[in-house]
Amino acid sequence: MKKSNPAPAFQQVLLTVVSFTLLSGAASIWLSTNKDLSPQQTRIFETCNTTWNMGIGAIFGLLGSKATDLFQTDDEEEE
């Protein structure tokens, strides 16, 4: 099996996406614990919730793109 070291640019993108995803998830949870939200807080909650959902999809997409490199056979590497 091939050992894969991701490029520094990929690591930076992944770290950024994970950071924003966790930040928006934490903000969503914090806002959801409040009883009465103003209309502005409701919009922020909806934005954070959407960002959380997109971030989770982006994380799986980024990891999935690197997973294909891990499962190459030895024959494919020689070509």
C-alpha cells in the first residue's frame, strides 16, 4: 500500500474548512439554547446551520478525494 503525505496546501484547506465548520456548529448550538431569538439572531442561526451542513459535506468531499490515492494498486503506480 502506498503511503500518502498530503500537500501542505491541502492540509491548510482542510484545516480551514474544519475550523469554520466547528465554529459555525458551536455558534448554532449556542444560539439554539437561547429561548427567545431576535430576527437578526434567527438569521445568524440559519446561516451558521447552513455553513455547518456545507462544511460537513466539504470535509467528506476533501477526504474522499484523497482516499482514491490510497487505494491505487501497485500496477497503476508503475504506469
